[in-house]
Amino acid sequence: MPALREQLGEAKRELASKELQLRSEVEKLYDTVLQTMDNEALITQKWRLAQKQLETLETKRKFGIIQQEEADKGKEAADQAASELKVARLAVKSAKLQLGEKLGIDPESDFTLESKPVYIVLTQAQMWKFVAYAEKNDFELYKDTESRKMAEEKVNLTRKLYASKFGEKEMRLLEAMYSAPAMDYNLFMANYDNLLAEIERKWEGIFMIPVPFVPMILPVPKVLLQGEYDGLRYFDDVRYSLPVSMLELDKARLKEQDTRKKLMNKVKKSYLDAKTAEEAYAQALRLADQRKAELEAAGKKQAVGWMKEDEYEKVKLASEEAQKGAIAGYYAYKSALSSLNIVSGGALDNAWKPGPPPYRDIDDGLAPMTEPSPRTGAERTFSGRWTVKDAVEGITAELSVQVPKELGATHYALFTKEGKPVGGKVPLDGKIVHLNQVFAGMSNLTIRFFKDNDAIAEAVPDGYGSSGTLAITLTGKGE
């Protein structure tokens, strides 16, 4: 059953991961279309102004106010603007073709796209929230975490089988060493070999068996009476199954830790890329504002004859380039945020805000990336453990929990994720007894902790099989 639950959970996570990647690909194509349309709108405005300017110059030439050479310059500028507009419109068609192919729609159909600027607050505090979200939703980390849980359950099951077969007394020393914070493997293996030797010694020597109806005692070697699964035969060809499963668990833990570390660094790197794009976008917006103000001032001067036409054209061109830079900066910023969203497992989905970022006052992102100190108050968490044991074998089981005294809980109760109670509230040192099926998927349940009648904390059990961990978060009157 744990293996089936792992496969089901993995399939669900893989589906969610692929959906996020597909959505991101569509969003990037969508943004590409919007960017080309924004550029087209900007160049269309430029072309219209060039056409209007050409008409004015032609009129002036007819009345002899200007020379043909000056009118030809206007014609050249209008032709250049028309060529740029053609290129821009072709870019729109190409971008729509790619989007239409992805979505399965006709790119020539009259579909409307909206361009509304949005932004994300990018601060150190937000980055750590993105990291936490990624740790909960990243597919690769999920697979390694589930593998570690399965390895833990394999070790726990092997320990129980050993204790059941050879007795808890023989396993006591190994259990104590296993439960230690830092286990000495050399010492553990020495004691494990002693356990095997003791098991083998129990089947050495002879049994003195009296023969019925005959006044004699028959010596029989113990090994001849040894059952198929007695003594060392219990191990078949895997005499070191417990140490091997423990080594596999260590490998699984190291792999999980490595994947978690790499994921954190990926989120940090993607966050810094987004901060870089944010600063470039903010700089482009500030420059666009400056050039717009300069163009307005130049327009007033040109209207009263205080600025020559060619000087005004230079200012106008600078403003157009600044607007192009702002458009390019926005979509580069949006692309960086999209990449951050993928790396963080969709952490940005509900964090978008309308409008451009407050580009005159944004976090510089230069503070040291120090992980937040242990949380306090409502954000503080506690670590605990849960254990499930058979009550009536094959029918019912009992759940017990171990939590730190600092939590201040007096009782606990079990609930479904939908909030329906599973049994009643019991003292903290008591047990919840229910059908085996109820405890088959502990990650689908929630444990709530109470101080007398007040709910103070809750946790979603982590782990498979018969035991696991609890990450307890304060809630209600525990905050």
C-alpha cells in the first residue's frame, strides 16, 4: 500500500509540474504576442506622425517655404517608418502563429489579447516564502522525499520483524544505538555481528530426547530440528538486511538533502535574475518618464519657434527609443518572473499585483541572503512524532503522538483534511483507536492539538506505514 500511495502521489505531482510548465510556455508565447503588438502600436504612431509631417513638408514646398531637399528628407523618414511598421506587423503575425499552434486556434481569426502591466513584490522575505513553497511543491524533491520515507518505513519494518523473531531483549542494544542522534556504524556492525553469533549459538549443541517405550535418551543435534525460518535461516541469503536497509536510508536522506539544497540555490538564482530584470525595467521606466518630459518641453519650444525642426526630431527619437526600451524591459522582467514561478513550483501564481512596480522605490536586493531566524509567535513550529500500532491485528490500530512540552497541549484529535473529526479528543498521552483503513494514508489526515478545550496547533503527519514526523504549527489560541 505505501508503494501504491507513493506512485499515486508521484503521478499527481508530475501532472501538476507538467501543467505548470505548459502554462508557463503558453504565457511566454502570449507575452511575446503582446510585446510585438505593443511595438506595432508604437511604430504605428511613429508612422502616422511621419505621414503627417510629410504632408506638412509637401505643402510648404509647394508654396516655396522649403527646398525640395528638405521635403525629400521627410519622404525618406515616412518610408522608413512604413518599412518598420511592416516588419512589426510581420512579427505580430509570426507570434500569433506560434501561440495559435500551441493553443490549437486559427492565428488568422480575430482574437483579442489584453496587455495589462503586472508586477511581483520581490524582497528577501518574499524570496524565503518562494523557497518554502518550492520545497512543498517541487516534483524532484517530492520524489526524493517519498523515497526517503519509504526507506525509513523499510528500516522500521525490518526492525519490527527482527524484534518479533528474535525477541526485544536481543534487539535492545541495537535499538538504543539506532535511536541515538549520531550513530557509530562501526560499533553498530560489531554489535550486529554479535547478534548473529548469538542467534547461531542458540542452534548449536544437542537436544537429549527420551525415546518412548525404550529406556534410553537419544542425543539429537539442534540444527536438525531447526525450522526453515529459524536461526540464521530466517535471513535466507540476506544476513545483513537491517544494515543494508539502514545504508539505503542514509543514501536516501543524503539525496533528499542534496536535492533540497540545489532547489534552494535554484530559487535564489532565479530570484536574483528577476531582481536584475526588475532593476533594468525600473531604470527603463525612469528613462521613459524623463524622455517624455523632455519631449513635452521640446514640443512647446518648437511650437513657438525656439527649437529647430531637426533638434526636435532628435528629442522625439530619443523618447521613442526610451518607450521601446520600457516595453522590452517589461517583457524581460515578466519572463524572469515566469522562470522564477516555475522554479518555485508556482509560488507566484497568487502574488501578482496590477500596474507597474513602484519603480522609484524598490528593494535593491543587495542584503545578505541569510535564512530567517527560528520563527516566533504565530509562525513558530514544533517537531513531534506519530506512531501507529496494531490494536486488534488486521482490524483496528491505535495512534499515539509524542510532542515537546513547550507546545503546552493537553489533548489531541484526528481530522480529515476536509475538517471532519475521526473519533474524539483524547489526552496527549492517550491513544486514538480506529479501523486500520483510517490510518492507511496518514498524510491525508490532520492532527489538532488542544489546551483543555481550546485548539492551539495542528500538523499534517509526514511518513509512511507505522511512524513518521509532525511539523506542528500554532493556530487559534496558540498563536
